[in-house]
Amino acid sequence: MADNQIKAPALAAILFFSFAGGFLQLQGILATKITVQNKCIQTLWISSNSNQQRTPRLDPDDTDFVLNSGDQKLIFPPPGWAAHIWARTGCLLRPDTQLVCATGDCKSGSLYCDGAFPTPPVTFIDFILGGGAGNDTYDVSLIAGFNVPVTVEPTASECSLASCDFDINSVCPQKYQVLAADGRAAVACRSACEVMKDEEGCCAYDVGKREVKCTRMAYKEMLKVKCPKAMVYADDGSDWFRCGHGSDYIVTFCPE
């Protein structure tokens, strides 16, 4: 065999790694960039969860991470990723090394929620990337209550901002408040459903009409006035925001 000929196993290896490198580059091109920013004066513990059987998984360090005030982190979820993102606040390590948080705690006892849902009240950011008709859908939701103001800004100029940039804790009625450990201030605001636990506070599914019906309440309407670009309850007249897949997003907690 001539010196310049490549043996079959070596050629296969070259082709494999060339293909793998190209595939990883393609994944990088297709992935959406989400910049998560913390402009709050406090440290935030950011978490996300998704249906792990139906949506691509991210590296654990991209689903659960700490953001000090002024910090940001980039994550690159691929097409098909669907998840809730939220912030845990007031987190402390106990002497037994268990992590406990004042709001948004997922009861894992550690930085990593491992797909668990948080204890409400909590502000949710929802994403479905490359969903219906290939579009991204996203929103800010107060259905599970509120703990931190947040905005979701697409980089595509034709797409709309989703937000609850008002600090609902500052106007939260007393019976809905979750107080700080010292009892001086509200650190979160419960939903009407969590407090009342009845059809007036919650929403009911009308089987005949196949739709969700929610009773109007002054509290819910106040939330909608303060955060008109957020979903406050299931039939509050808002919908998921939609953007052609290809946009990136900036998620900002405590926007200025």
C-alpha cells in the first residue's frame, strides 16, 4: 500500500469525527441563545424544568445556576425545548448543608432541582421553542403567584416583549403575602387560587364548552393592570406570545 493511502479504519475515524464536528456546529447554529440576567439587588438561584420525556434536556449546570446581582448566564436550548424558568430567592445553606429558599424552593435541598416544580408563589417564564408552525412561544405567568419581576425580550424586532416588570410584592394585599423571615416585608404574593382554594379564586374547566372559565376578582384585575403583558389567570384575555424560530431572548429579573 502506498504511503499516501489511508487505511479503512483510519478513514472511518476521520469521517466520523468530521461528521460529529459538523453536527455539533449545526446544533450550535440551530440552538436558541437565552441570556438570563440578574438586575436585582439580591442573589438569585435560577432553575428550569421540562418534560424530560418529550423535550431535549440541558446540562444540569444550564438548568440550575446561581446569579449574583449584576451577573448573567447564556444557555443554548435546542429546537423542541419546552420549559418553565423561575428564580429562587433568599436561599441559605443550613448547618446540615441543605439549601432552603424563602421563595421558589423546589425542596431538593441543593442547587439542582432535578426537574422538580417549585413551591408557589413564584413568577414563571414559559418557553416552547420551535413549537406550532415552527414558531417559538413564550410568556410570563402569574398563575402560580409572584416573587420577582421579570421580562422576556426577543432579539427579533418584530416580536413582542412579555413582562411583569412591576414589583407586585409592594402592593400585595395582606392575606396574599408571604413575609420575610423577620416579618417586615412581603417577599412573594400568592395567587387567588392558592389562598381561596375555590371556584372563585381558581379556574374551572367547562366540559360542555371545552374551555376554562375564571371568576373575575378585584385582586386578579389589579394584577392585570400592573402587569398587562403577563398571563395572570387562564382566561384573562392574554395569550402566549409568538415569534418566528430564529430569535434569541433576553430574560431579565428586576428590569430597570
